[in-house]
Amino acid sequence: MLTVLVINSKGGSGKTTLTTNIASYYADKALKTTILDYDPQNSSLHWLAARPAHLRPIHGANAAPAKAFALRSMQAWVPENTEVLVIDAPAGANGLMLKELVRKANYILIPVAPSAIDIRATAGFIKDLLLVGGARTSTVKIAVVANRVRSQSTTAYVALERFLNSLKLPFLTSVSDSENYLKAADSGEGVFDMDEMATFAERQELMPIMRWMEGHFPNRFGVRANDKVVSLENSRKFAAFRKGN
Ligand SMILES: Nc1ncnc2c1ncn2[C@@H]1O[C@H](COP(=O)(O)OP(=O)(O)OP(=O)(O)O)[C@@H](O)[C@H]1O
Ligand SMILES: [Mg+2]
């Protein structure tokens, strides 16, 4: 099973937008797809409730505790035949929850808005993900996606690229700030469910994410020989980052 965790402790960075669009992409490919929603706001599950019946189904599982310190809901059931599991993390995930989320994942996607505030918060979060969440010592692959990008020439965007280069984390794509994502969020669709011509740009900008995860389907999609785990431990830059440089 391909398990992709979409996470950033920063609220409103685009976790649910990526989760729903990735899930609908794989569902459209007739893969058994489940969304596991850890967010008490249940935005992904609300999106799923609005999903038109003629589209391929996506199973929704609720992993958010009903209230603080309560037991996890029985709805957190992931069907055994799930081929693609997309996990929507809540804002502010840390500590034990962060560990649990990282343990479940093969791939971790971090959406970040290219503003100075978001970049600073995300830098702190990536540190937590690696050290507290245990991602540094696991085989999970991590990548970053810029979200709500309006212009590639903004100062903040340059700062984001510099930050990612310093961490040696792959920067997969820039997702534009587009009305189509808002429409999709309202209608229970992904951009891959919508009119192909009208969503051409959004499809193009999301595809690098799916290509990055391709190696997980040896039978259906073929294996890439160089599909290696991003090794952060070997990165001298990471050591410098850890010291706070
Ligand atoms: N690329 C985009 N273009 C247009 N609107 C977007 C885009 N990405 C996100 N949005 C909108 O911005 C808002 C926040 O996005 P989203 O819900 O995906 O973030 P989130 O990280 O899941 O937030 P939270 O931390 O509250 O769970 C939503 O209204 C969403 O529809
Ligand atoms: Mg969300």
C-alpha cells in the first residue's frame, strides 16, 4: 500500500487541498483509495460527503479523537484492500501524534505557502518532523510543495527555494493559487475529476507529486532504478540546520 502523509503544523498551508486532489487522482485510476482524516475539523471527510455519486468512490476514515484524551473513533477503519492511503494531518501535530503519523507513512508531503511567516513556521516544523517525529531515522521519503503561488518572482518564493536547497529536500512543484481548487473543494471533486481543458494547468502542476511516488506501484507503473530514499543523515547541511544555522 502506498501511504502518503500530507502534513505541516502551520494551519491553512494546503494539506486538505493536496489530500483530496491526490486521493481523487488515484481513485480515478481505479485504485482502492482511502483518506484517513486526523483533523478534528474533518475537512477531508466533509469534502468526501459532497463527492458526486457518479465519481469513483474514496473511502473516508476518521482518525481524529472525538475530544482531547478520548479514545480514537471506531470510524478510523482503513479497508484491508486499500491500495492508496492518503492521510490528512491536523494543524499543529506534534509529539506522539507526529510519531504515529510518520510511522504510518511511506511518503511525506509538506505543503508550504511562500510567505515569510509560513516559511519560518515550516522550517521549525521540518525540524520537529525529523527529530521528534523520527523521520530522520526512518526510510520515509519527504518532499515539499509550494502552495498558493501567485508569482514565481516574489522575494518570499526565492527564500523558500533557498531554505529547501539548504535542507536538500526535494521541491516537487509549485501549486498555483487557483479558483479551480476552491471549486473542487466545494464540490467534492479533485481537479482530475473536472473538465480536462479547464484544469490543464492544475493537472500539470500536480503531476510531479504522483511521479515522485510512482515507484510504489511496481506492477502497474513500473519501477525507477534510481528511486532512492532521501538520505538526510548523510547531509552535512542537515547537521548545520540541526545546530540552528
Ligand atoms: N492552491 C490553492 N488555490 C486556491 N485556494 C487554495 C489553494 N490551496 C488551498 N486553498 C484554500 O485555502 C484554504 C486552506 O487550504 P487547506 O484547507 O487545504 O489548508 P489546510 O492546511 O488543510 O488547513 P488546516 O490547517 O486548517 O487543516 C481552503 O479554503 C482552500 O480551499
Ligand atoms: Mg486541513
